[in-house]
Amino acid sequence: MKNEKIYDVLIVGAGPSGSNTAISFKNLDPNLNIGIIDKAIFPRDKSCGDAIGPGVINALKRFNNEHILDDEPQVISTSLFGPDDIGIQNYIPKVKNKDDSVVYVIPRYELDNRIFNIAKELNVESYENTRFVKYENTEDENILRVEVQDSENQKTSIYTKLLVGADGANSRVRKSLNLKQNSDIHKAIAIRAYIDSPNYIEIFKERTLMFEINVSALKGYAWAFPSKGDLINIGIGMPLNLFKKDNMDINQMLDQFVNTLESKGVIVENIRMEKSYMLPFASSRPKLAHDKVALVGDAGSMINPMSGEGIFYGMEAGYLLAKETFTSLDGTDLNKNIKRYEKALNKRFGKHFLSCALARLVLQSPFMTKRLLKIASIDKNTINFVVELLFDEARLTLKETFLLSAKFILPFKTLRFFTKSPSFSL
């Protein structure tokens, strides 16, 4: 190790979580030596709904990287459908502490590569087509030896002061820490596909995110998100425990959703790139802070239990980790500051994740889904809150819980009398 290069931070996984971790460290201290390894060669596909909202936009703006969104079409509304074809359309509300109230839908093949390239431009050293094997302590108590393997199965060692696991839902770093995967009740199974639709925007009158709750995916949801041109990302997601219990077929569910789209008049052409994947919900997060090791993103189960979104939380986790540790990479107080990162993340998102987990349980009931959408059809505050749970950091306060409970209990005619500013139904 005497003549070996030692990184200040070595990140496993070059997706948005890992790349933004590197970007954050380099912006806070340009002199740091940062490395990223990834088993893939970029650009590469990643199964996802592809939607990024105000949180991700804000994370990009922090270091003036929002230019990667230039020329991308904006999505300005959501359309929620439930049982009995109840439909509500609503413009994306202005969210707290964020400048934007729009969403972009960018295939991860493109988005992840753009963010990774920003890291490379900051002189972050990258090792693609390189797989993490294991790590171990060295004689120097401040240094870790990380064993990696290239495409020809050749193993080499990389040395680092801080190891960051940003390697996704099946994280090898997490496994090396002897941390269990989430149980089925805290996971979702999803499938994503792409279609071409020349009339999707015409059918919905504008560029809108379509969610279908408790229909094609009973106790789950389906989505259709418009990207550039005629490209639409479609998919299905539902809790894994319920999926297994009912012995369901994710491909059949996707076919059923395609039929639903066509029944609404949406032209569906060229279905392709179907791929299923797992989502570890943030309702059960592992320990994130370890001895000279930290987890961010999907590796730390940072997936919104309601929406399945994880890019925002992973990118913010990378920033929070960098913010708390960049001055202590010489070993002084490093482990204490890694723990401060975990505490900061839980303080910021813990109640939000809990609120989303409770909302997911409510929306597993077809009756409650119908009631919620019926309330939302006459009460703009309710639909705004639902959208903020999906795309921002909303949380259930005692006041919010009381108001929502009252709305569910009150007769619909009475509720209509007291509400203003209705959403518009579909």
C-alpha cells in the first residue's frame, strides 16, 4: 500500500446517487481525490419510471447543473384514476422550499449518463465495467482496501478513506456489511416498458403523468409518463408480499394496463424493453453509517413507499453525506460525522417516509382509493397533498391527519359545501 494511490472517497455505483455524491464532495472541496466504480459501461439502461420532479431539479440547481435538463419537455400535471374509472387531473403544485413545480421524464439511459459526465468533468476518476467484490481494513486504521474485479475477472485493490455504497437495490456493499435485504412487506415489484403513442398528449389535453391506482395493479398502481416526442414510459408496481400472496403475473398486469390505455383512446405502438425490478421501501431502512462506510440511495432503501421514486432521496443523501464528512476524511471524527449524516437524513425524511408508508396502506383499499379521489375532485388541498407526497417532502402532521380524517368521515354533500377550488375531473 506504500506506493498505492489512496482515494479520499471511493463510491460504488455511478447512478444519480453515486454520481451526485461525487459531485457534492468535489464542489465542497475540489482538491479531494474521488473515485467511482460501476459494473456497467455508460450509458446503460436502468428500469425506472423516468420521472424527476422538483426535488431532483433542486438538487441539480445546488451546483448549477440544471443545464442537463435543457430542451427537455416539461410535464405540468398529474392525472389520477381509481376504481370505477374515477379520474382527477391537477396541475403540479408549488412545493415547499423548491423553485419549480414541473416534472421531466428522461430515460435513465440518458439521465444517469448526463449526471455521471458532470462528475467526470470535475476530475472524478471512473472505473466502468468494474465490479465491487469486498472490502477490508488495513494496518492503517484510517484506510480500507477495496477488492474489485474487471471484465476479464482480474482482481485488483483500490484504497480509500471512505467507502460509499450507492450500488442499488441489490447492493454488494450492503451485503458485505452483513445487512439483510428488506422483507417482502417493505419491497415492491415493478415492471417498466416503453411504448410510442402519437396521441397520448391529445387524449389528456396536455403533457401529464397518468397514475392508475388499484385497477390494473390491484393494491398497487400503474403509470404512463410522457417523455420526448411520442415516447411514453409505462409500468406497474405493487407490494411484493401481496404480489406473492395472490400469485400474480406482472406481465399480465402490464398487458391489462395497455388494454386500459387503449380503452381510453390512447394509441399504443411498439411495446419494448419490458423489464421487472425490485424496489426496497424506505419504510424499513438499514443502518446507513458504518466504520468508514456509508450507504446512499437504493442501497440504503431510500425508496418512497407510496410512489416508488428514489432518485431525489439518493441524490440528497449523497449531498448530506458529503456535507457532514468532507472536512474529516483524514480520519479525524470521520465515523462520528458519518453518523451525523444518517441522523441528518432521518431528521429530514423520516416523517415523510412514514407518512408515505401510511398512505400506501390506505390506498391498498379500493374503497379508500375511491373515497380519496372523490374528495380530491372537490378539494384542491387534498390532491395537492397527495402530489406532494409523491414528489416532495410532505408529511402528515396532527392537523393534516385531523383534516383528512374529517374529510373521509363527513358526508360528501357536507364536504362539498365547505370546500373551494376544486380540481378538474376526467
